[in-house]
Amino acid sequence: MQNQFKSADGLVEVNLSKQGDSWLYEGQSCQILADGRLQVTTSDGSVHLARAAKVGDVWWVHLSGHTFKLERIEPGANASEEQGGLTAPMPGKVLEVMVEVGQQVSAGATLMILEAMKMEHKIVASEDGIITAINFNAGDQVEQGVTLLDLENDDE
């Protein structure tokens, strides 16, 4: 399962897989203990205990005396890299457009909110850039896979 998170160090991509009662990530494993703590076993065999809490869209992880703040970027919100567009993850209705054409945005910034299956879904910037087109307005119905907004990378 591929996930993206916004952190203080920028975007972090995480590919998780489940094996029995453990979650695996790049040679590390994590198990949820009966008391709610996480037991993290690193690739060198060392074991650490962690705590994680979700507040809104943000995960706070406490591990080895450090606190990490991670904001999950919803899957399906980004189109292919060469397009630079941001696509609808499923059919729905545009509730709010939070940016304007020409606006500078940072990776992880919420650009648009969709309602689908009675839930709100954030469309977020996959990278720093400038909004070059907004293809739908609040109230519009959209189909899965349509390009909602276009984002041009700052470096281009």
C-alpha cells in the first residue's frame, strides 16, 4: 500500500505491506501491542517502542525521544508526473476551491475539497508550484479521473 505524507522535511513516500500481525516497511516491521504502543523492529534487529496519535489529518509519532508530525496526502489525488494535473480520485461534487490561477502553493497544501460517498476528500498539491488552471468550480459534479486543477512545478 503506497502512502504519501507531508513532514517537516518535505514529502515522504511510504510503501507498507501487511504480513500476519506486522506491517512491513523497507526492512522494518511494526506490531501494535495490547496496550496500544507500537513495537518497531529495525532492519538491524533492534527493537523500539513508539506511540502514535491521529489528530484531524495529522499523525503524531513519538519514537526514541523524537516527535514526528506527518500529514497524510490522500491517494488518487495526483495525476501522472508529466501531466502536472490533479485528478478526481472518484466521482463526486466539488465543495470548495481553495486556490486561484497563478497562486503559489506548497507541497501538501489543500487545493480543493470534493464530496464523494458522503465523505469529504482533500485534493492536495503533490509538490511546490503554481496553479495554472482550475477546471471545475464549487457545485460542479466530476467523474473519476478528470483533471481538476493543473499545477506547474516551480523549477520549470
